[in-house]
Amino acid sequence: MVIARNEHLSQAAVSNIIKGRKQIMDTIKASASVHSMFISKKRTVPLEEMEQLLVTWMEDQIQKSMPLSLLTIQTKARLPFEELKKKYDDTHNKDFVASSG
């Protein structure tokens, strides 16, 4: 009853979930691929450092009540990334696109 009340569910729904937990877990395990359990691509040092610099810059802009657009952020991300790529002699990241994601 407590779970149902806290999660805004019916008692019957919570009861069905608890009764079917083994089947639910088996379904989840069967549907998850082996590759989804591991990080497939590690971020490079230039990318990590660029993200830290970008977040710092964005926080500064927000403090100053400056408007931020997607285009401005993407442009700001590209500039330091190219410099950091040279600094770390990174040949893995050929093209950094600064996606909207």
C-alpha cells in the first residue's frame, strides 16, 4: 500500500509488478545486448577538457545574463577543441562537429 501510494499507482499494479518481477528481470536480461553493458567509446582528453571549458564559459555567460544560442555554443566549442587537439597531438578525433545533442 505504501509503494502504491508513494508512486501514485493502484495496489493491483504494484502487486502485479512484484509477482512478475522474475519474468520482468528475465525479459530485461534477454533484451539487453552484451555491448550495452560496456562503454563502447571512451572520451578523449581533448574532448573532456573542451567540455569543461565550455561549461565554465556557459556558466559565466549565464551569470552575466548573456543570451546563449545553440549556434553560439557550437561555435564556442569548436575553437578550443582544435587547439586542444593540437596540444595533445590527438589524431583520433578527426572531425568535431559540435552536435545539437
